[in-house]
Amino acid sequence: MTTPAATGAAPAPTGAGASPPPGAGRRPNRHALRRPPVGTLVLGVLAVVGLALLVLPLVALLAATPWADMVDLVADPAVVGAMRLSLVTAGCTTAVCLVVGVPLAWVLARDDLPGGWLVRSLVTVPLVLPPVVGGVALLLLLGRRGLLGSRLDTWFGVTVPFTSVAVVLAQVFVALPFLVLTVEGALRGADRRRALVAETLGATPAYVLRRVTLPAVAPGIAAGAALCFTRALGEFGATVTFAGNFPGTTRTVPLAVYLAMDTAPEQAVAMSVLLLVVSVAVLVAMRGRWVGGLPGRGRTRRGDR
């Protein structure tokens, strides 16, 4: 066996005197380590573009607003009347949607509902249907020659189209799915253990719904009501087709904006900003309720205590 002494070579240093391997003293490139993947950059750019498509039109609206004359423009009697009618009809629409939409959402949330997919599809149709088509459908149903409207006119002398009631019905048609789907999602995400315990103790389904289920999904109901109200406030197509455009009776703010674009553009912009402010105020006021009711919010895990 050949040894270093036999060959005359110096022994390799060991221990503290050993030389480090080549490149061992170099520091890693922090910028190279932190550089995001190309896919992440593409997604980020697309996200910014999507946000710009939503925000830039609102920025343009606010930039074109005649702020110096804003008070005088929105204080016009025609604008005040249109806003009052919009708020009243949107409030009535929200109340109607709560009365009929919460039970419908409760039915859809049950897993034992026969044909539940079909019912859910029918509820979703107004979301993908052009509002003007909904107005035509309502007119063919409740018009004087409609499927039900002819009988209402003949038997009771009641005419629904081109009235304030028609405005509410048109808004209900387009806004109800927002409340139903929101409340259904809240019901499906709610903890069912309390309801099961109440049923085991002999509580009726109505009692469980009223005292256990509804309080648990109250944030979801509030979110659905807010979406319903704001959607009704901005309704145009179904309203103008089914209810018409009569001042003081059916002319809501969206219809007034449409008319003012040709005759008084500054007033149209002012009314648009007014609608924007009301809608944002409603969403901001309700945000704390539905965010606070989301699963996982406000709950403390055992490991975090």
C-alpha cells in the first residue's frame, strides 16, 4: 500500500486547517431566489388589467362630475322624485325577495329535494337572461292580453303594467336570484350540528328554521339583501319594458339618467354619481355583517390560544 510518506507528497490538511471547496464562500443571489415565475407575472398582469376594466370607468365618471354644481343638479325636483321612487321601489323589492327568497333558498339547500338541480337552474335563469327579455316576459304574463293579466283585468279591473307595482315586479324578477343564491350558500356552509340537536330534542322544522338556522345565517341574509337592493336600484331594461317611463310613477333614476344623456349630460353624470354613492354606501354598511359571518372569521382555534 502506497502512503503519502512513500511518495513524498504532503498529507491533505484536515480539521480546522482544511481549505473550503471551490465556490463555498460565494453568497447566493437574492434577486435570483426571489424572482417570481413567469406564470405568476402573467397572472398578476391579467389581474391588474381586470381591475383596471372595473375601476377606470368609475374614475372617468368621477373625473367628469361637475362637483361645483353637484348640489343644484341633484336637488332638481325631477331628480329628487326619481331618487325617491327608486329607493321606495328598491326597498319594497328587497322586502318581497326576503319573504319569498329565504324559504326558496332553504328548500334549495336541502339535499333531499327531488329535482333540486332543475329548480336551481330556473332560479339562475334571470341572471343570464337580458333584462329587457324579462320585461317582455312579464308583459306577456301580466299585460292586459297576457296569460294572467287578462283575467285580472276582466275579473277585478286590475291593470299591472305601467304602474309602480310593475316597477317592483320587474325589480323582483332580476334581483331575487341574487338573494336566493347568496342565502343558499350561507345555509350550505352553516354548521348543522345545532339544528340536528334541536331536531333530536323534538323541535319542529319551523322552530329549527326560525330559532336556530336563520340566526346562524343572518350575515348571509344581510349580504343577499344588500345585493338585492343594489341590483334593484340599478334596474333598467325590465323596468322600461314592463313599467314604462312615466314621471312620478315608473321613472326611476336609471331611466332618468338615460333620458338626461341627450338633454342634460351634466345632470345625467350627477345622477350616476348619486346612484354610485348610494350603492357603495349600502355595500359598505353591510360588509361587516357578512364578512363577520363567514366560516372561520372570528373563531379562535385551540392551537392559537
